[in-house]
Amino acid sequence: MSSTENPGAQASTPHAFQADVARLLHLMVHSIYSDRDIFVRELISNAADACEKLRYEAIAHAGLVETSEGFAIQVTVDAPGNRLIFADNGIGMSHEELIGALGTIASSGTRAFLEKLSNGENEEQSKGADLIGQFGIGFYSAFMVAEKVVVETRKAGTSEAWSWVSEGKGVYEVSPLPLEAAPAHGTRVILHLNEAGKAYAEPGRLERIIHEHSGAVAVPVDLIETEGAEPSRIAEGSALWMRAKSEITPDDYTDFYRGLAGQFDEPALTVHWRAEGRHEYTVLAFVPGARPLDLFEPARKGRGKLYVRRVLITQDADILPGWLRFVRLVVDSNDLPLNVSREMIQDSPIFAAIRKGIVNRILQELGKFAESDPEGYKKLWRNFGAVLKEGLYEDPERRDALYKLARFATSKESEPVRTLGDYVADLRPNQTAIWYIAGEDPKRIATSPQLEGFRARGIEVLLLSDPVDAFWVETAVGYEGKPFKSVTHGAADIKLVPVLEGEKVASSEPPAADVATLLAFMKETLADSIEDVRASERLAESAACLVAPEHGRDRRLERILAEHGNAGLISKPVLEINPVHPMIAALAHRFASGADRALVEDAAWLIHDEARVADGDAPADSAAFSARLTRVLTRAAQAPLAGE
Ligand code: ADP
Ligand code: MG
């Protein structure tokens, strides 16, 4: 679609919305969501973005800005006509940009939002309505209150203007707009209000909403109470981050955060500081109070707004590493050069130094927050701990700082509140390692038989159930000289740690002769499935468990890595047996007597399969498993009753 040729006078071209947009619109129009106010925020935020874009462009291209009054957004109420008009003197859109921007969905956040909706069938549809509130859904939110939307726009520095019209029902039309009817540059969004929207054609209400949701945008907002009336300024458009902290209320911060993040929650942590020293810059950063939906989307990046002396350079500057991608922030620098390209600004060594300073400060503030508000930090860690832990393997330089921030659920604390410092302070006598168990299901790993011997000795075990744990724990060198070791990997050298009073564990003495014979027979029977059968030190109540051999990788890690595309050879496990378990003792006795070889063979396989089930796996061969189980149960049922 070319916009350069002179378009025919009244030609109006119909276009179909991209399928995703049509779905989103359907949702907007039929939304039962009661808080429709957000369309105001979305339209003002787009208008402010457009002004900031032009402010930047005008540095390199003098003459682009035609008005001398400065940038402003005007909201006009036309109550008799049932219309609202959002006008800006920003950059405007060319024909091509118009079609690209208002007919498709580009933002990854919006796409994630739509996916969430379509995954969860019908009963989720109503929840979808709530999600709208949580999400920045942009321009299309206008259709929550309008039966028809007209966009009139002229790109700065061009001599053509366009009108875009839609009733939000699958199609929109674009036609040329005579220049005399168009703004000098910028965009007018005209809403023809629907039944639900009529209540917004009221200046008082609109003013309140603008204060509430857009009081902190970086461009002033004027309200025109009725067409032809004098505009009155209702938001100053001063950059919030440049104001003194003492003049900023918590509500100001929250509003600003919501506009920045496109979320509707309260920020969990707000950090605002001015760096003075080698480099001068101001940072206003927020940790959201809720998880954004696209937190784990591969395309999700740390979104930071970068300003140079109040001029917005880019909306998504690469300021923070991936493991801080949940932080939303604005950075305004006095030192960066303004008159070079965006790329050159971001490649400059000054920017690198600023980034480093910001990461350090945010880590420091997270640490302070953890100390001053443990409950708040617990929630923050639940939301974003899995992301922060990515830093443990991506950024070895920050590992120590991140170890201090990390919180773990353990065999002693089901909530993720234990620090590695706590863990090391509570080491048992002769305990030389930090023990962990990894797996996908936190409930199941907490009840693993492999933990029994550790519990009986009072040894705390970290319960690692985030997929990212498999990655960092592999490369972690240890904490305060204590290596990380898996309880399901290799021999558990814990026999020197005293058993707690009243607890029993599998004996660490060599097994009795008949048990040793039984183990040898089991090893022969199960040879295809396992690497070894040996007497265990890590069991207490259970008869058996599976562990990884010394030379292999932890089995659960192996599995998690395989799921994430790092399939290596899955090694055969070792079957560990509790030699003093009554069932094992009885089987050993029976086997030594020479009777019932077939029963013992069935039992060997059943014990093996039971250990698999305890790990959350299916029996190795389910048909064989049920045949064996039936045989053994039949025998047990047919055994003579006592006294017969
Ligand atoms: P987002 O603002 O997150 O990109 P929106 O749905 O709010 O998503 O807007 C889509 C796009 O439409 C914007 O990125 C911008 O390119 C364009 N747009 C919307 N409103 C305006 C406006 N007032 N002036 C210029 N461009 C606009
Ligand atoms: Mg927007």
C-alpha cells in the first residue's frame, strides 16, 4: 500500500482487521468489565508517546514542529454530540503507519493476554474481563465506550493526512483527509460514544479520571469542556522523576507506575534516586506487585524508558539484564549526547556505566526491602524469584549478591523464606554440604523417600522446584565453602551426622549375609533397567528409592534439562534398598531358604516400580507391573488365615 501517490479525492479503502485484533475487539465490545475508565489512560498515553517521539525527531530535524506553544494533549467533551475527542500535536501517522498500528497487534504483552484468554475456554472468559484491567490493551480499548471511532492524523513533515474509521466489527476504512481539515501535525481520536460510554461525556468525570490515571504523563493535558470553549490545563506534564521526592505522594508514584507498566496493581517496591558523581542521572524504578502475563515470554525484555535531558530517546532501552526484566523504569541522563542516533547513545561507554550503576543499586534496594519488610519481600520473591535466579548462572559477577537475595522452601519451611545464610547457620554437626532436591512438583519432592535419612538426622534440604533451578545449581560453586549436593545423586555421605533421638535410619553397617545375597539377585534381575542395587543410608521408613549414579547427572535435573531441549543420554539409576526394612528382611530370609524364586523376582520388579512411582514416574512396563501385582496379591489373599 503506497502512500506517496496522490490519493483520489473521496476514495475510501476498506481493510479487514488482523484476526487477533478482531478477537480483541469482540472482547472489548462485549466486555462485562465494569471499569471502562482505562480507555482514557490508553488514549492519553498514546498521545503523550506521539508528542515525545516528535520532541526527539525535532532535535535532528529543525522545522518539524510547527507550533510554538509546545506539546499538549487536548481532550474535548462534546456532550450534545455524544462525542469525546483526544487531540495531540505529536508526530502523527503516515498512511502505512496508520494501517500497521491500528489494524494489527504488535505488542507481545497483548498477544500473551489473548493467548491466556483462548487457552482457558469459556469459564475463563469472564476472568478475561478482569485481565483487561490488568493489561495495557491500548488503542482498541476505545471500543469499550465507542460505537464508532474516527482517527484523523497527519505525520509531521508530510503534506498528506488520513482518516481512519471503524465500528469495531472486523473492518476499518481509510480515506484521505483534506489538509485544511487536518491538524498541522498530530492526531485526533474521535469517539462516538455508545450506550455505556455516554456517561463519559461529562467534563467533571473526565477530569477526575485524567487526574487519577494520567496525572503523571510527561506532556500537559488540557480539557475543553464543550466545543469552542477555552482549554483549561488539568495536568502539568512535568516529568515526575525530576520532582523532589518530598513533593511526590505515594499516589503519584502509583499512577505513574500504572501508566508505565500498563498494569493496574500497586508497585511492590518504588525506588527513586539521583546519581551525582562521575555521571549524573535520575532513575525511577518499580517492581510490580503482580506478575505480568508475559514474564516468561522469550521476547520479553527489560523495558526501560531512556530520556536524555527530558527528551525520550526510546521506550525500550536495554538497561537491565534479563533476570531483572520484571523491573519497570525510567532513566533520565544529563551526560549522554542528544544529537546522535539512538543506537550510538546506547552503545556509549557512559550508558554502560549507568546501566551497571542501576543494576547495583536495584540489587541493593532489593536487599534493603528484604530486611525492612520480610512479608512484602516474600511476595515479591514468589512473583519474581524464578526470574532473579536466572542471574545466578547468567551473571557470575552478581552471584554473591543474588545468593543473599534468594529465598528457599526447605524440608523445614514450606514457604520460600530461608536464606542460604540461615541454612549454613543451622548446619548439623559434621554436615559438609548444602543439600537440595530438585523436581517439578513441590509437593512431591517434599515427600520423597530420598529425604528420609536427612530428616532423621535433622539435615535441612532445599526444595528446588523452579525449572531455572536445574540450570544454576549445576554451575553453582557452593556457598561459604559448602558445595551444593543433590539428595538423589551419588552416595549420600551423611553417616557422620548424628541421627536425632527417637529416629531410625537404614543401618550404615554392611547388610546381613542373606540381604547381601538378595541384593545381588535383584541386581541380576533388574540389570536392564538399573545400574546397581545397593544398601542405602538415606532411607528410614521406605523400602527403596532410586538415585543417580556418581558419574551421572542428578535424575530430576536430567529430566528438566531434557524438557528444555538439552536431552543428553538419560543414565540408568541406582536402586537403593533399606536393608533393615521388614519386607526386605523377610524377602531375604525367604530367598535364602531357596523357596519362591518366582515371588522374589516379582517382588524385585515391584519394588523397582514402586520407587519409580515415588519419583512421579509410571512403572517401567505397566502391563507387566499389573500382572505381577495381581500374582503377588492373589498369593497374599490365598495365604492361610491365622489359626487355619
Ligand atoms: P502501544 O501504545 O502499546 O504501541 P496501542 O494500541 O496503544 O499500543 O497503539 C498502537 C500504535 O498506534 C502505537 O504504537 C502508535 O504507533 C499508534 N498510535 C496510537 N495512537 C497514536 C497517536 N495519538 N499518535 C500517533 N500514533 C498513535
Ligand atoms: Mg498505547
